[in-house]
Amino acid sequence: MTILLVVLAVMRFPEFVGAFSEYLAGRNLEGLVTHVRDADTIEVDGTPVRLQGVDAPELDTQAGQSGKRWMGNHLRGKAVSCDLTGEKTYDRYVGVCYADGQDIGAAVIAAGYALDCRRYSGGRYARFETSAAKSRVKRAPYC
């Protein structure tokens, strides 16, 4: 219900977007995963969250499709908790998310479907990178 009210407010009052963004800054977002966009972006109760410091392949690649499939299976029916940074990229809030107490970014990297993006993670996920992923996944230039 809360998300519906937010969506309606955004549609009727565009200035609400900035206020809502400030409200979410540094906040914890909890809820069910309602959609997996790809291996580094999920939606929590309809709110898109970009996993901070995770570099996953794009969906136009086989590796990107595999990563999305893995993430969907990994998070199916799970409640998650996201510590939002207050940053936003495109329509997504940025944060570190957890499912069953496990960092989702660490999990997708350890599973070999993404790489650490040191620029944004500070190297927090480097130890989880697999040699297979390093040879198969092309690191984004911004990382």
C-alpha cells in the first residue's frame, strides 16, 4: 500500500520525487524481491536497487542472461534488507542488500556471475571473484 501511495504521489507531484529520494538516503529498505532486472539490479517491493560495487554483464550477453537467471533463482520468494547509500543512478537507488543475512553482492560474485567494481566497493568483493568469471565477464570501464 505504501509503495502505491508513493507511485501515485510521484505521478501527480513530480517535486515529490526529490523529497522521496532524500527520505530514502541512508535508510534501510526491507521487503520482498518483486523483480530481478539483472544480476546487479533488483526491485524490492517495486523500488529498484542497484547493488553497490557489483559489476554484472549486460543482458544482451549470454553471461548477462545467465546472471539474471541465477539471481532470480537465488532470491525467489525471499525478503531482503537493503542499506541505501542515498545515491541514485538512473531510476535506481544504490545500496548493499542482504538475503538471509548474506550480502547479495558477495553471493552473485562468488557464484561467478559478476565481478567486484572496486571504484564503488572499495575492493570489498575482490576476494569473492572467481577465475572463471574473470575470464568470461568483461569488466566495465567505469570500474
